[in-house]
Amino acid sequence: MAKILILLFLLIALASIAAFVLFTNEPGSQEPTSSVQDTGGLFGESFALLSPSSAEIGGADIVERALGTVEVRVALADDSLTPRPAHLHKGSCAQLGAIVFPLDDIVEGASKTTLEVSGEELRAQLPLVLNVHESADALAVSIACGEVPLEQ
């Protein structure tokens, strides 16, 4: 009986993965649904977001836009409907400092936030990290963190 349950679970998992691949990578799709493309953004390449166990579970990039704004794009390997709060903090992933900029919550693995700040103003805040929390009720629990690369 246990073998049948395990086999059934594996079949359901495989079907879920196949459906995800089929429906999220449609031809002609303009933006990826679960990854951040390297845009040669404000700080060069995209940077990784790591879980507390140091596994890469996502990425982010920061791109300077017109009229003194900056866009922060985040993608996680997380399709949860639970909003995941995210912030740019001072400091490092090992020692989070104060929140400098709140970001839009990550839902279904993606978020895009426009900050009313210039690239120069953002650079002046370095070092910064992008931290993702488990939920609004569990802000003390970090599920992903990535250090914003210093200018090259």
C-alpha cells in the first residue's frame, strides 16, 4: 500500500512540473515568469538570492530608468500565493541592518518595484542586501538574501 501511495505522489509531482513548464514558457512570452534576465543593469549583472542553507533559489537585478528612478526586479523559485515581503537593507546577509527601501511583495515568485531614487542616490547607500521574508506575520524569518554587488 505504501508503494502505491509513493508512486501516486511521484506521478502527481511529475504532472505538476510538466504543467508548470508547459504553461509558463509559452512561445511569444515577453518576460520570464521565474527568472531575472541579465540586463547589464545599474550594478552590472543580476545577483543571486540564496536560502539560509546557501542554495541559490532566485535572482534579482537593479536597473536605472528615466527620470531618476530605479527598478528592482526579483524572481524566486517559489510559486506560493503567500505574499513574501522584501526589502533593501543596509549591511550584509550575515548582519542585516536597517531597511533602506521597502519593495513590493513577491507573489508567485516575482516582484517588480520602481523606487523614486536615482542610481547615484542608491549607490551612496551601499553596502545593501535584498532580503526576502517568509510572510508579513513572520518578518524575522528570512527565506532568501542576496548582497547587491558593489560597482565595478
